[in-house]
Amino acid sequence: MPFALGTFLKNLWDKFTGPVTRYFAKFRRHPVAGVFLLLFILLPALLLLVFAVILPVLKNPYEKFTAAAAEEEIKASSEAGAPVDTTASSDLRKRLINLETATAFWQARMQLAKGDSIGLVVNLKDSVVNLEVKGVPMRVCRIHGYRIGSALRRLRARGRLQSWLVTPFTLQKDLATLPRAPVRVVEAPADTIEAQRRPASEVQLEKRDVHYTLEFDRDLVIAIEQAQGSSFQGWWEKIWYKTRRTLASTQEAVASFRRGELPKHRMLIEMELAQEDARAIYRALPHRAAMALYF
């Protein structure tokens, strides 16, 4: 019986793969035609890679601006007669970058404190996320883990984050697995007697998993995931949430191509927070929330 089953499966496999094998065997006698066919098959993928990934990285306006700012600073120093040390050590360069980044963060945080609404402060150096009002932390949330995208690492390596971080970011849109403002429907009692007889009901804690993406201006995207594992229902909700995020990115890229523009190269930060902290942050933020970033 096992031998017969193995023979049946082998014959079935040969039936489906035989025509394909014979078709590609022809290209052994005509290798030039095979090369052209391979290029024809791979050309759409190569074009997509160039226009959707490579060119947006090379044409990133923030990298261009930082490089131009550094060149202008060197030129101004030279014209002023100041010596330009082109052989400065990498340690000194890192210290200068860290100092400029810290300065920009505190300037953005001071602007954030001038507003009356709830603001967000993301400090990756100390692994904390704060909800603040007028500069006063209302809730301090610990970051369990985070990952910075290659675009941000590249921007940092170019040496000028100050111009990008010096003003607070503004939330543009969001996508989440949970509603921003949950609604609880309660049937009102007919009179005071019925209200007194009705037993007091406690508000049940929400069990829904928390995953959401916050898109800010200046091409910054922050994706927040709960540190706890997903439930069975939450696992499906997470798949649907990521599918919607991918579709939204694809639609945005297609719209850019139609306008004759390159897709935006997003500055991505992924963070893990405790479920309750992640839920509290999402529901506390106003629709046009401001955020200060330090990393």
C-alpha cells in the first residue's frame, strides 16, 4: 500500500511538472532566448524595486537637506577663517550628533509644553513614552523593545537630525485594531423605582488586543504593538490590521506613480508597550496630536 501511494504521487507530480520541465529544457539549446525570457520575467520586479525602494531612498529630501546643511556649515567656517578639521575622530562626531539631537529634542519639548492639549513624548534613549500636558507627565510608559528603520539610521549617520527633530511632529492619521472611542449602550430605566431595583453593573475590562500605527508629518511612522502575546481572536485581528496597512501603503504608492512622483520613504519606528499603556496612549491622543522624539 505505501509503495502504490508513492508511485501514484510520483506520477501525479510528473504529470504537472513534466510540461514545464520540457518547456525550459528547450532553452538549453537556445541560451540567448532563455536569458531574454528571464529578463522579461524579472523586468517588472526590477522596475518596481528601483522606483519604489531605491530611488525614494536616494531622493530622500531630508537626507539631501542634512548633507547640504553640513556643506554650508563647512563653507561658512572656511570663509570666516576658522580651521576645518576634516580628520576629526568618529567618537567626536558621534558626541556632536548626540548633542545636536538632544538640543533638538528639548526645543521640540518646550514647544510641545506651550500647547493646551495632550502631547506625546517618545524618548528611545531612556525607553519611555510620556503623555504630557503643559510639560507635566500624566502617564509614563516603559518601552519593552523598539526597532528603528534603516531610513532613520541612515539619516542619523549623515550627521544632521536637528533640523528634522527641532519642531514637534503632528499626527496625520492612524490605523488600529481597536476603536479610539468605545461606546457602551445601556438601556435607561423607566423610572426611579426600576433604577433602584436594577443591580449595579461593573464596567468590564476590555480584552481586545492592541496594535496600531501612527503616521506623522515629515514621513515619520510609529507602529506600536502590545508586549503580551495575542489571543486567538487578536491574532486574526492583527493579520487584518497588517493587511489594511499594506493595502494603504500600496494605494499611496500607486497614487504617487499616477501623479508622476516617487513614493515617500517612511521613517519607521516600531515599539512594544504593555497592553494597558498602549491602549491608554492611543485613546488619550487627540486627532492632531503633537509629539517630540528623541533617539
